[in-house]
Amino acid sequence: MIDTSQKLLEYGKAAGAEEVEVYCVKSTVHEIRTSRMKLEAIKQATTSGVAVRVICGKKLGLAHSSDLSDSALRLTSARAVELARGATADEYQDFALQARTYPKLSLLDERLARTSLEEKTETILSVEKAAFAYDKRIIGSDYVSYNDETREILIMNSKGLRVGYVESSVSIGGAFVAEEDGSKQMGWDWQIERSFERLNPSRVGARAAERAVLTLKGKPVKSGTYPVVLQPLVGMKLISGIAQAVDGESVRLGRSFLADRKGEEVASSIVTIVDDGTRADWVGSSPADDEGSPTAVKEIVKDGVLMGFLYDLYTARRVGVKTTGNGRRPSYKVGPAIAPTNFFLHPGRSTEAEMIKEIPEGLLVMGSLGFSGNPITGDFSIGVSGRWIHGGTLAQPVCGVTIASNMSEMLKAVDAIGDDLVAVEGGIGIPTIRLKSITVAGL
């Protein structure tokens, strides 16, 4: 990868670029899918790709290639320069400088390369075993999967920057169907980790089955305003909405309900939200973002007060601040854009049972269907299912209801936070939370 990157730097300069940036990635992926305790599919793939960004007269051009032959590298560099010359000049275009230091992170599970296909298959089958053993009303699965990936990344540019690292991730998940007297419900669970050893397939299968079984025969409740407890799989959708709202580019353009609110109280005083690119046990971490800027720990909301936003290099230059190390690429085929690393709400000390015990009448939300949110106004609605809470204990199953509010109002309504923080989806994490009052639309 070093030889490839150095060639691209040379070819970009030779083609007429003033500055050149090269992003190289090599990825090896394994995927296993099972159904009804039988192997359904196995996939293994290794791919490599490069992206070249160039600046010519403050104009930016990007080209990419999965062909790493010398002739293809020359053509890719020339194409990037050609695209730059046809672009509009932008004085804020620039590439990152080499940092003095980068976080030292251990991101690779070396055991993963030695883990056999049989071990991986047994792991995902254990998810199914646990789900079907949980309750006889579990009749089938929608999907059950195992995935792992090892990626090698190198970023270099003509300003002298050079940073690279190797990382791994591994995940398991499944969705199961429960049936009783013609009523069917689905429950799912997911776990994503840096290392294979941290996987707990029995817990994943049992939790997915529990969510399906506990919502069987669910019915809507009377519409009203109630206390609501949100489990992490549902709270994740709301915290993802907050992550979008603190995107520095959306804020700059006035497309966020949090624009112009820095320094204001936007949440309950017990709420602290962090973006932490240095947390090695979560998969959103890396020593540098995809522009080569160091990652860091950023307090976005502290004790209810909005502290700041997320920036990549471009938007930071436009608004006159420093990048927060949040320039990220979903693929080498596109340029970096602002995205969170590990974005999560700090855990509290309450258990789910303690939160429920204090509610005379309310709702425990265990599952969701669809999410409609407006990042400009903060308004959202989400279809949910779960269990009604009566007298501090779980009562009848509930489904066919919607909770709706504004994200800012939702944050201010948080009056208890669980001790069960988990990374639900990639680097997005949230513990169980309780909202003291929120609109539930049912009957």
C-alpha cells in the first residue's frame, strides 16, 4: 500500500496537481448466514481500492480505482486532475497536515485470523439455539448472521502526512418470530465488537426471543402523555438523530434544530453526550479520521448544555474552528464528510427494573418500526411495541402505537439513565433511558 500511495502522489503531481491526497484500503470480509439451524450462505471477499483527491487552483477533484496496476494508477491520477480543473474554485479546500501525535490504539483482534470457519459457524448457530430454547412460541427466524472484517488503511498526502492502521470488527445478530393463537411478533438483537472473544451468542439469541415473546398479543393503549422507558435498540434511533443534528455542516447551513444554540441548556442536567474516537473497544475508533486528522474525545452535551459540534477539515475552515477529527468515508469511492466516531449518551446508575418500579402508569418500549425525523425542527415520530407498566410492574403487551415529540423536548424529559450502555449500531450507543413524559398515540 505504501508503494501504491507514493506512486499516486508522484503521478498526481506529474499530472499538474498542486496538492495530492491518497486514501488506500484493503478489506477482508467473512459473512455467514443460517436459517432454522442450517447453513444458508457463506461469503468471503478481499477487496482493495484507492482514492485520489487533488487540488488545482483551489479546485478539488476526486477519482478512485480498484485496479492497482501502474497504468490504472496513472489514469486515476489524471482523471482526478481533469475533474478538478472543471470544478468551481473554493478557497477553503485543503488537506491535513501531519499531527505531532495520534492516539495509540489497539484495534486488531489477531485471533480473528486464526478463528476457523467451524468456530464462526458454531457461534452463529448458538444464537439460533438460544432463541429457540428460550420459548416454544419462537417458530422461525427472519435472519441470523455473523460478519467480520479486517481493514488496512493508509492515508498520505503531498504535505507530508502519512498515517495508517489495521482494524477488525466482528458482529452477530438475529431476528426471530414468535407466534401464539394467530398473533405474531418479531424481536431482534445485535452485538458488534472489536474482538471475537467478546461475542455472547447465547445472550443475543435470548434477548431477541424475549422481545418477540413479550410483545405477543399486543394491543394499542389509550392515547395520552405517559412516562416511557426506552431500551437501547429503540433509543439508538433517537441518539442517531442527535448525531445528525450536531453535524457542523448542517449547523452552518441552518439545517439543524441545534444551530445557534451552543452554550444553551438543550437537555436534562443528567444528560452528557460524547463523541469519542479513541475508545478502542468500540468499532468507531481510529487514530485518525479519513483525512488524516487525529481523533479525540469531544463532549457534545455536558450536564445538559450544548458544548459544540462535529467538524471535518473543510467545514472547520469555513467557520473558523479546528477540525474535530470527524471527516469519515463510508467507502473509498467517495470523499470524506462529517460523521460521528463513537457517539453515545453517558450511562447512569439505574437498572431497567428500578426505572419501571417508579412508574404508576407508562410504557416500556422494546421494539420499533420505522422512524420519521426532521433534523431542522427536531420533530420525530416512531412506531413502537413493548409492555404496559401498571403500578411499577410489567402488564399487558402493547403494539400499534406511536411515540412522538421533539428531540430537544425528549432530551429535557430524560429523568433516569441506565447502567447498560451498549454500542447498538457501529459506534452509536445509548443505555436504557426513562422519559418522564412523552406523547403516546394509540386508541
